Amino acid sequence: MKYVFICSPYRPVGEDPETELRKNIDQAKRACRLAVSRGLIPLAPHLYFTN
């Protein structure tokens, strides 16, 4: 299997940081699921320490 690095925003920069952070985490998770569905192994280090 091939590895793919998932690069997506993590740090919130808008007026509602909690909502934006959750949105950024969800976006990265969707990207990881897409990679897995295509037979790839996603690497998303910015998600390693999230809840």
C-alpha cells in the first residue's frame, strides 16, 4: 500500500475558534477516509492528538 500525507488546516483563525477547529478536524478526517477508500494509508499528524 502507498502512504499519502494529508495536509489540511488545523488552527482556527476566525471569530468562532471552537466551531472552526471542529470543522477543520472533520475535514481532515474526511480526507483520511477518502484516502482509505482508495486503498491508501493516510498520514495526518495534526490529528494524532485530537479527541
